[in-house]
Amino acid sequence: MRYLVVGAGGMLGTDLQTALAGREVTALTRSRLDVTDASAVAAAVAGHGVVINASAYTKVDDAESHESDAFAVNAVGAGNLATAAAAAGAKLVQVSTDYVFDGGATTPYAESTPTAPVSAYGRSKAEGERLVIAAHPDGSYIVRTAWLYGENGGNFARTMLSLAASRPTVSVVDDQLGQPTWTLDLATQIVALLDNDAPAGVYHGTNSGSTSWFGFARAVFAESGLDPDRVLPTTSADFVRPAPRPAYSVLGHDAWTAAGIAPMRPWREALAAAVAAGAVR
């Protein structure tokens, strides 16, 4: 089996290569494959049995004023990969996001919940999901994730430690709830999804449990040997940004159980392991 990882230079893409170690993997960064070029995508996918799309336009705030750019990568690019995977008889894993929901829920979003994005970024990812399912319904997995951190890219946990080195305290919003997710755990879960030949469909790839950004920041401090009381709570009203953030981004994991695969471990357990492994520093 040959695996193609698209977006291989990113935080998740790098960890996917780790999770696929020992297998035949083609790893293509953004500079090596333009997912908006359908002909280039078809040529890249040919000969592979699995395609994992970890590429994305992730500049959430910039997408509000550059929505066409976000759609080109997140929607058109995803559709191109799905069309090519279908033609090649390959499975496709499309990595999506909690931003496809409006954040107004009070209980975890089921995989079957209709999408209702409220930002340009969310709309582009939701359209990517739609195009993937339309082009390759029987061979595609939509894996939604959220609040990613890891060793190989900029992320919230790294930002907190950087701020801790230069400020006595940091203020972090306490009115947005979600699931901090280690990219290596997500990469490992995606490989398990493929290895178990799970049914095509939507899966929520987040570490279990939930917390606020404030709670996540305190945990990062504590696990890193810093005083968590240096993290102070604030509200989203104090950090207004161009793109609206979901107030509630907790995702349910019933699809994993239905497929006979254990959901991902609790977020705090994953964070402790990530710190111990040097992935958060």
C-alpha cells in the first residue's frame, strides 16, 4: 500500500509521517503540490492506495477578507483530491474542523449534526467536506479536529510558553470551550482508522474531555513546571478578532465506537505525554 500525505510540511502532516513510519509514503508539501491544480493532483494521486489531505488555508482571520483564497485550497483543493482518489480507487482522509459548526451547542456535536459555519474559514471547510462526499462518497473519511498543538508548528501551547518567558502573567479567554488535541495522537488515530478499514463517513478526531482556552493554558503551565496561577481569565470581548470563534467546540466521538475503534485519550493525558516527549516547549 502506498500512502500520499498532502500538506506534509505542516504540524499534522509531519506527525502523519511519524505515524506511518515503515510504510511506503509520498510526502508532498505545499511547494511540491498545488491542490488547486486538478491535473497536478491527478498525477500525484495516481499509484497510491491512500491519500491523506492535511493541507489547508488556516489563516482564520485573513479568510474573512480573502474568502476566495480559502475556498481555493479548502474547498476546490479538497474536491480535486477526492475526484483523483475516486479515479485511482484510493481511500481519502479529508481533515476538517470544528469551525463547520456555529458554536451555539451546549452538548457535544454528533458527527451527524448539520454544518452551520459562521466564518469564511468555516464555510470553506464545510464546502470542502461537501465536495469530498459528492466526489467520493464510498471511499472518503471526513476527520474533524480542533485546537491542535504539536512539535512541528506554531500553536497555542507554544505561544503560552513563549509568553511565559517574557511576561509575569498572561490573560486567556475562559468563555470558549473545546478539546486540545495533540497532532501525534490525531495522526495515530487516522492510521488506526485506515488500518481497521472503518466505514467511510465522518469522524471527530479530538482528544476527549473538554476545557476552556484558560484551562488549557493553565494545564500547559502546570505540565511545564510553571505556576498556573500566572494565567488569568478574561472574556472573548477583550480579544475581538475579524473572524468569529465558536463558543462551544466540543465534538462527540460516537463514530469511533460504532467502527470498533477506541476514541482518542483524554486531552490532559495527551498533553502530559506531549510535554514529556518534548513536543510542547
